[in-house]
Amino acid sequence: MRFWVGAYAPDAGSAEGIGILQAGDADSVWASGPLGMVGTAVAAPGSPSWVASHPHLDVLYAALESDGAVQAYRRTGETSLAPFGAPVPAGEAVCHVAVAPDGSFLVASCWGDGRVVRIALDAAGRPSAPEIAVAASDPYGGAPEASVVETGARVSGAVVPDLAAAARALRDAAGEEFGHLVPAYDALPETDAESEEAAAGARVSRAHQTIALPRGLFATTDMGLDLVRFWRSTGVGLRLVHEVALPKGSGPRHGLWHPSGHLYVVTELSREVFVLAPDAEGRWRVISGEPLLGTLDGDTAAELCASRDASTLYAGVRGSDTIGVLAVRGAGESLQLTALAEAGTHWPRHHVVVNDTLLVAGQLADEIVSLPLDARTGVPGRVRHRTASPSPTRLLPMR
């Protein structure tokens, strides 16, 4: 099986552009065989840190993070791409692109300036006409109290755990010998990507991902303002439907829609997975959350994906370099952490499940590894295969 590999170029990493990974046989639907990089499909010096494919066409889209633009590429062969049209400006540090299920537009998320941008796609898949959506405002900066979700507060009938208080209590109970093992949820960890504004105490918008939901709804995460925002596409761009605020300082990064009808969101800074669901009127709310207990001070969560049967979630954690394994309970309304496994590489930026295998992109290790998944528990085992890959940040299965 083959994968497109998004990566950082020499301005932030060491890749030449979009790479190609082969796992096992090229024409197999399994990825459990030996790994190897086939080569570079196309040069992209602007750091194509995220790539997404058109649902119907042989067109790939890259978030050129350092260029602040989205570039389309047309497939010209089994292992080659060529630029398709001019790059479309999006915003500072554009880090994610998601293509609408009908292929009529894509949404770009910009970490640097918080922009959420809808970009139209023509019948051939060529992008144009960027439209910037309404900017986010801080729900903890003067918004009405009813719209703010504080840690430990009652939210739409659900109680969000006060992890800071729990951490302090556990540390006191554990004593000096074992207290250091309790995650410091009462101290917001700094990250190497933290801005000068954040260091000075300011909260700034950091859009990070777009998730397509049923019935034409889209959700976006804002890591800087702790928001999950819900949108609909209109003739003049994206229309904001409503917002859900997560606990202050949690940093919602990436999420996925589950067949049960729930939206799961992993938070980069507090290292939790929250469960969101719509009420009878269609307004989404937080209904539960599960901390990734066992992670360490300074760790940051990254990607969230599901097993083939959607019964298990996998949350990557950078720093301690682990994979949180969460079982989906009930009708999808709750999660239970069942294991914290070794990622097998350094700085697991992205990972994907392919049948019985978990592929992990180790960004700072300049490699990609494969881990077998236990058929009974879903827990990843020791590294089965690894291959060198410059600054990998995204693994996208080829069609």
C-alpha cells in the first residue's frame, strides 16, 4: 500500500516536498509489510505539512505552511504530481486543508493568524476565490458566563472534570515518592511553538483543523481560544452556526466524527479527549471527557484516529512519545483510556490505522514506523518496521 507523505521543507525540516511511502506490496490493502520511501512526488519548498485528496478526482491539495498558501497538484503518474494552477493565499502558517465531501470547495485552517478560509474548487478541482470566515473571539475574554465552559463547570448537563484539582489531590495522596508521576494538569505546559503573545499571557486565535460532519455541517478547532466552531457553507462563504468552548487552556487540536454521531476532539495542551454531541435542536455540547492519564509534564497531544471498526481511538502524544488507546463505550457517549503504549519513534506528529497496523510519522526522528495492533485489545505492539523519512507530518493513503 502507498501513502502520500506531507512534511516540512528545509525552512522548517528536511524534506524536498511531498513524499511517497510504500508499506508492503504497492497494490495491497494491508500495510503490515516492510516500509520504504519510494521518493518525492513533487518538490514543494513551502513545507506541505498537510495534504488532502479530492473525493472524486486525481488531485491533491497541500497546506504550504511556510508560504501561507494552498497549492493543488494533479497526479501525472503512479508516483508523480505536478502543480495544478497557482497557489491560493490562505493565511499565516496554514496547517490543515479539508475537502468538502462533494468536492465543491475546501477549508483551510491557519495556525498563525487563526483564519478559517473557504476556497472554491471548479469542476476540474482547481482552487480559487478564498473567502475568510468570521474571526473567533475569546469565550473567556468577556463573553457571557452562560457561553463559557469552565473546567469543573456543569456543561449542558455534563460535568467536565476539574483535572487541576484532581491532579493536586492525587499528588498529595501519592506523596513525594510517587507524586511526580501524576500529570501536571494544574500547570499549563509550554510548547516549542508557543508565540511571544502567549508567553506574555495573551490568548490568540489558532485555527488547526476542519472536520466534515453529516448534513453539510463542518466543525473547526481553535487551539488558541479553546473553541470548537460549527459552520455551514453558503453562497458567500462559511456561516457560523454556533460555538462550543472547551476548558480554558485545553487547546483543542484535532478531532474526528464517529459513526455513533459523536464528535471526538483531542486537546493538545491538556491532553484529553472530549466527546461532543448535538441536542434535540441540533446544538452541539460537551457530554464527557477522558484525560490521557500517564502522560508527562510538557507533553502535547497531536493526532486522533479510530480503528477499522471504530471501537477504539488512538491519540498521539509528543514528548513522552506515546499512543493513548481509548475504548468507545456505550453508544459512543463516553471513552475509557485502556492503555498508553510506546509510539516507537520520536515526536509522533501523525498516525493512521490500516487494518491491523498503526503507521506513525515520527517528525523529529525523521522516520515512519509501523506497529502491529493486538486483535483482541487494539493495543499497539513493538515496532515491526521502520524507514527513514524526512520530517514527516502527514500520512494519506493513496486511492
